[in-house]
Amino acid sequence: MYATQALTHVVPLAAELDKNKVTPGVLGFLVFAALAVGVWQLMKSMNRHMGRVNFEEAPEPGAAPAAEGTPGASAKK
């Protein structure tokens, strides 16, 4: 069967649908609910993993230790 023949059989069925009454239905709701539950589980897992992170930035090798104040600034009073 060619694609054009298949379309001629489908077109009359599409004309019978009332565009004001077409809804996603139960399948659409179930897909949306599954996506929502999946996102919620991913966020929960991310928060748990981020809570375990203990990050301290290591100083760059060869960098001088940070001095107090800014260089060239003098204390005037």
C-alpha cells in the first residue's frame, strides 16, 4: 500500500473529530504524571548528592599567599 492510499483512508476519519472536544485523555495524564514524578526524584537525588559535597578550593601552585589589605594602599589617619 502506498502512502497516498493510506492517507486517503485516514482523511475521512480526521474529519469526524470535533476539535473542541479533543483532549489528551488518560494516556496524556499518565505520561505527564510519570514525568513529574521522575523530575521530583531527580531533584531529591540531586539535593542529597549536593549535601554530601565538601569542596575546599586548593591554592594554585606557585601563587603567593594572600596579603592583608590591598597593595599600595597606605593607612592615613
